[in-house]
Amino acid sequence: MPAKLPQILSREEVAALFERTTNLKHRAFLMTTYGSGLRLLEACQLKVGDIDSERMTIRVECGKGAKDRYTRLSPRLLTELRRYWIAERPRAWLFPSRRDPERPFHATLRIAFIMPPRIAPASARRAASMRCATPLPPICWKRARMCTRSSACSDTAA
């Protein structure tokens, strides 16, 4: 069965999506994910120190394949992240969990970001709210274990 390509939004649709997102944290998360080409789990696990405004890069640790990488940071995204940081003052995680700031934002919120609330079916909204009750710890998928950001990602043994 052939793989299907994802649907790509036009510039106008992306701009409308950003404008309709009124929550500052959600807007910064959405812009970071979309603007830097991050996977949702990668964006959830960003730390404040991963943003390098001098080099205009974002460090992604424990990405796909348990590999670290850098991605770009646009000036517009940096401005948005600074607005968010001034308002929220996150400490460790760039996007902390609402209930427990010591844990990252939950990746299953993807339904809220993929489909705007008024468009998403009620069953999807209910499922998203139920799954978001307990945030997941950071996971390194290399060996399906918790990522310590040093041991799991640098482990090269098969």
C-alpha cells in the first residue's frame, strides 16, 4: 500500500491558525513545532537552554532514532518565544505541564493543534481531554525506556 503524503497548509491557513490560537503557551508551542520542523514529542521535550538566540538554533535532544540535532530558529519565532518566556517564565522545560511544572508538556495534545477546536469532532476533543490527564515522562524510543538525556541517547550498544 503506498504511503500517503501529509496535507500541507497554505501560508494563509497557517497564519489564520496562529491568529486563532489565543493561549500564549499553545501559540508558542504551535509556532515552534511548525516553524522549526519539530516532531510533537521533540517540541514537548525542549528545555529553556535548548534555545540558542545567538546562533539562531534549537537543540533537539533524543529526537527520532535517539539522535541529537540542531534545527533553525527564525527571528519571528524567537520574538514569539521571548513574549512567551516573559509572560510564563518557564524554568526547566520550555513548555512545562500545566499540572506539574517539573514535567514536560504532553504530546497527546496533538489533536488540539492538528484540528482547531470548532472543527474537531466532539469525540476527538473528549479523547484528547481524557488522554491529557497524566503527562508522560520523556522517552527515548531507542530501547523504549526513559530518556536521561545523556545515558540513553549516547548509548551506542545494540
